[in-house]
Amino acid sequence: MAAIMSASSMGKAVATGATVKSQRSSKASAPRAVCASRASAFGGKQLKMQTRQQRQMAKFAVSATATKGIEKEVMQDEAPTTLLRDDVPDDSMRAKFEKMIRSAQDEICAAIEELDGGKFHEDAWTRPGGGGGISRVLQGGKVFEKAGINVSVVYGKMPPEAYRAATGESKKSDAFIPFFAAGISSVMHPHNPMAPTVHFNYRYFETEAPEGEEEGVPRAWWFGGGTDLTPSYVFEEDVKHFHQTQKDACDKTDEAFYPKFKQTCDDYFMIKHRGERRGVGGIFFDDMNDRAPEELLKLATNCAAAVVPAYVPLVEKHKDDDFTAEQKEWQQMRRGRYVEFNLVYDRGTTFGLKTGGRIESILMSLPLTARWEYDQKPEEGSMEAKALEAYRNPPDWLA
């Protein structure tokens, strides 16, 4: 899951960018979209769709060499005004996206502090060549066992073989490809087993032409993200409220988005070795560059703005519910499933661990406590069995 954007979040952007087609532009200041789902023609040449093997090669190549392009962070006494390099124009997509995620972090932290009564601890860091991050964590609060909200901006260099495998570009070059990634990521784990956990993550990624070739012009760019809910106990009206809020946010851009993103979310958060999902889903999208960047920025902005109205009322509703010791144990076992998914399958987490990212940001998503029991099976007809059925066979919550 992940913490974006430490190296972990950059990992999501890089590792999942293997299906994006290359893009050139020497005329417009805003990058032109290239649809990742179909072959695109540039300069009269047809780019071939990438095979699954090539995409996997790209991921492995990036994972093996990414540490060469990411500088070690330097801790700061307070968060800087911007994490961007000095030469970034205010009207660029990089600046607009950083402004959006910084604002979202402030607004969501304020809502969680009001709900919990506690305060977030903030760590800020920068890197010598530009970029950095701000981690805010509330731990051991009245309502939340652990809640973290990170923003990060990463500048790095992608190995040429990874870029060629990712984009289908045939031109041979030994030059590393500069990239930019920015994002916000959060996970919140309440104390009460009747109150759900939430995760959200929104990011923007660009690659640049290598030195001497159309400097500063994005070769490829894409947006990604999502918001998903992980309750230990499934209350149908709560899940419907959560999904309806996600749908409303998506519909502001395109009414076709929600059903597509809902299915992608159900597929992504599958714990394959358990045959069940981490939770009850939500929305998830990646490699989005099939329309104007401003339109996709609006999508990410609306989805980030939906976090508080989708989630806070659910925690407010259940934070003081009575519960038994057995119900707390069930929550801890579901937290164990959360850990399994994040450490085994989540692209951002696994990438960050392999490439030496900031460990505190990468593992921020994990709960303080979790539990594993041998061959545990819920009693038939119980609330736990009902929840497990929802994890295994997610319904259309808005039908």
C-alpha cells in the first residue's frame, strides 16, 4: 500500500508505468495525452503494445537500479513552502499537483485531529537535488491507534532499459531518463473494531527527455490513485455510503469511471494466497493519461476531497460502540491480513523496501498491532462470517 511518495510512492508510479506509451511534444506547454490502452503513432511510426514479459522486465530493472537515481533525504526542522525545485513554473502540472496534495493533507489532518482530539507529529525532509516529503502521524490517540498522511515529491533517474521496456521506444541510448513523481498517501487504523480502516493514495508522474533532447518536455506522464475501505465488521449502510461518495466524486469527471475503478480496486486488493480481498474496496486507477491533464487533475482533486465526507462519518458513528474481547481479536486478525497484503503484494511498499526508501514512510501504513491464529475460521452465520463473505465475493454495493 503504501506510502506515497517516499521511494515507495515513486515505486507505484514507476512500477506501474510499464503500460504507458511514449510521448513527445515540442509545441504545446501542456503535455498531450497518449492513451495507455492502445497503440499510438508518433512521427509517423507505430508503437507496438508491450507484452506482459516486457512490463515485468521494466519493473525489475527499475527495482534493481532505482537507488542510483534517488538521493538520501535530509531532515528539516519544519516543512518547506514547496518541495519542488526552484525552476518549476507556478502554472505547471507539477506545481498544481503539489499544491493540491499539500492542501489535501492539511484539510484531512484537521478533520482527523478534530475527530480524535490528538495532534499529528510531523517530519519533513528534502533532498539536495530537489524534492522531499512531509509525514504526519497520529499514534496512540483517543480514536485512532495509528493514522498517517504523507506527501512527497521525488526527482530521480530511470535506467534506459526500463524506460524502453515501459514505453516501447526503440531508440538506443545509455542515458538515464529523468523522472518526477508527486503524491499523497494515507492509512488510518481506529481502535474500535466496529470502526473501519481507510487508505487513499493519489499521484502524478512524468518522465523527461534525456539531456540534450527537448529538455523539460515530458516524454510520458500519468495519474493514479484510489480510496478504499477495510472494515473488520461490515455494516452494509456504511459501505454503501462510502461507495456512493466515491461514485459522486468520479461522476464529476466521467460517469463511466466509478464502475471501472471499483472493479480495478477489487482486483488490486486481492490477497491471492488467502483467496480474499483486504476489505470492501472503493476505487483504484492507474496509468491514466487518456484525456487532458487538467481533467485528470480535477479527478484526483475531487477524489481526495471526498475522503473526509466518505470516511469521517463512519468513524464518528462507531468510535464509541461496545465490543467484546473476541471482536477485538477478529479486528487484530484482519489487521494481520492487512500486513500480509502490504508486505507481499503492494507495489509501492515492496518497491520501497527493495530500493532503500525512507523506511518510516514506507511502513507507515502498517497497524501498531496485528494477530495470526492457526486455522481460524469464523462461526457460520456470525458477523465475522458475513464480513469474510464480503471480502471473498464483493457485491455491487450500489445496486
